Amino acid sequence: MSKGKGSGGAGKHGKDVYVQPHPEGWQVKKQGNERASAVTETKKEAEKIGRDAARKEHSELVIKDQHGRIQDKDSHGHDPRRTKG
């Protein structure tokens, strides 16, 4: 069963998790949600919370810089098979 838009096909893939700037510091927000899952003072704290959430959801962690541009991505359990044959 596929969850959310752009899940990349069938399988257990949760909502992607975003770490991005927030007026009060940094926020962790799941794809499609209007509200942040967490707001932290530091980006490092938000990345830890976001990474744990992405692992739990078997989804992608997307980390943005202070200008809102994608800085890094890390997949947690939804990598397509890359072997030939």
C-alpha cells in the first residue's frame, strides 16, 4: 500500500521528512503536513529528530539550508534495487 503523493510506487514508504528553517529556529515537518512535528533551536537537534522520524517512516530525510534550498538528502529504507539482472 502506497502512502502520500510521490511515494515512488507500492510498498511501505511513509511521508518524507523535512528539516527546514522556522521563525523560532529549525523545524521538522513531514510531507503534506501543515504543522511542524518539532521546532528546535539548532539545526543539529532538528536533524537528529528528523533522521529518527525518517527511519521510523522508512522515508527520505530532506535537509534544507537557512535559505530553504535543499542541502542534503538521505534515504532510510526506500532505496530502489540497483543490481543488474
